[in-house]
Amino acid sequence: MTDHYSHDTDRGGTEHGMTRRQLMRHAGWFGGAVVLTVAGGEVVSHIAEAQDAHAHANTGAAVGSGALRFVQVSDSHIGFQGPANTDVAGSFTEAINQVNSLGFKPDFVMHSGDLTHLSTAGQFDQVKQMMAGMRTDRVFTVPGEHDSIGDAGRTYRRLFGAGTLGDGWYSFDTHGVHFIALVNTLSLEKLGHLGNEQVDFVRKDLAGLSSDTPVVVFSHIPLFAMYPQWGWSTDDALKVIALLRRFSSVTCLNGHVHQLFTKTEGNITFHSATTTAYPLPKPGRAPAPTPQVVPARQLKDALGIRSVGYRQGDRELAIKDERLA
């Protein structure tokens, strides 16, 4: 697929991203823990039982022709070598197989950063070839800090940044949802950082949207203060959060922290994703956020993928997380 990693310039009347026609195919979602429902401008989250997830995955109402289904994977760290996971390529392959076993083809897959561990050309080539095996029309990415080691992200942008702006940010629309992909892993001192140019991009990007448009924001590092002591926050995120306050429903999806975490602040819900590589400690429960070695039988319990569903007819936006186990 020559355009598998491209960001189209035609989105059916908008500036950049994929066309609505390209994303009108439906896909399924699957089991998990956190369910986010957006209805009437209010955000309600609850714990989903396994049977609920199974029912959603197999009901025509949930996966009808008007439904959007996409998948988030994160922190594959291809090239990592250590006892926390001696085969990160193998576990990422399992994650890809899990995506391909949904029973429906996702409209797109988003990898939310740290595709590689050391930003080498070989690691980027390997992860790109692996993701080409995902049964989906588009794979989108945002970079992690491990994807810009030594070259300020130039290799990443050469291979994954076609059609993006600035240091790799972009947006697109489909099924009535507006998506923004941000880069907050450059200019790092301790916390993530967006920069004025990117904040201006978000301001202009949102200007023409009505306040009842659901907005989904992707980034690698959290846009909320999850644990600043470990750099798990973005120092200028409040400038973007202020621009998102007028919207009735905003969902921010990030990676970086290698664990599930959910926080709601007014109209905005933040969801951190787990990893396909190795677990990190919970905030403050270790001297530093270093790879955690767990018994082999428990490793897959700490790894996983995420599916997101949206049906325009009833304005439902739902997030479900599934372990690799």
C-alpha cells in the first residue's frame, strides 16, 4: 500500500486528513474495561463487563454502516533489549494479530508514539513493515521521545510524516468527529512541550468547528498533570486545553506512561493507554519510571490495545481496552 502512512490533503471539504469516503467502512470493537459514552454533551464513564463488550462486538446496532471504529496501539519500543520484555517485536506482533482478529476492519489504527526504542533507521523500518500488516486502510502515528533520539525526529518525519505540518502535527475529520494529532516530545527538558507554533495550529484548526463537534486529541505524553515529577505532563498543555473548553465533548488519548489511567476534567476526558512492550511502575511507586520486570505469565496482563467506537446517529463515543493475555 503506497499511501498506507500518508495524510491525505482531501477530507471532503476540509484542509487535511483522510476523506470521509475513505473512512465510511465499519469495523468492530472488543472487550475491555473503560467505556466512555458521550450523549447530550455530557461525558459518562463506567466499567464494562466482559459480556457487555462481547454484546457490543456482535450486535448490528453497534457496528452498523454509520459506525466509526478505530484502534489505538502505543509504545511498541521496537529495538528494546532487556529483561522486562526479551521479545518486544513478538509482543507487538501479537498486538497486530489481535487487531486483525476483531472480526471487522478498523477504519484506522493510531500508534501513539515510541514506535522505536532508539530511533535507528533499522528500527523504524522494522516497525513500519510490521504495521503494514495491519488490516486497516490507514495507520496514523504521533512520535514519542524515543522516536527522536539524536536527530530531533527527522528520521521519523521522513518515514511517517508525509502530509503533516511543522514537526509532524495534523488533523482530520470523519463521521462527525474532529481528530487532532499533536507532537509534544521535542524540545523536552522534563515535561512534554507543544510550542507556540503548534498551539497556533490548534487555534486555527478549531476555529471553524461548532461547539457540539466531538473532538479527539492524540498525543504521546499526557496533556494533563498525571505525574509531573516523572515528566508525565505537558508544560504548555493548558493553552490547548483552553481552546478545547468550548466543545461539549473532548477525548484526549495518549501513550508514554505504559498503563491505563483515566481522568475527567469538565468536558475533557483523558485516557492513557497501555503498551505492547513492557510495564512501567504506577506513579510514585518506584524511584523512577524504569521498565518493570514481572513474572512471564503476568507480562501480557500489562500489555494491550485499545479500540474506540463512535456512531453518529446517537453521538456515542466509547473506549474499550483489552489485554494481550
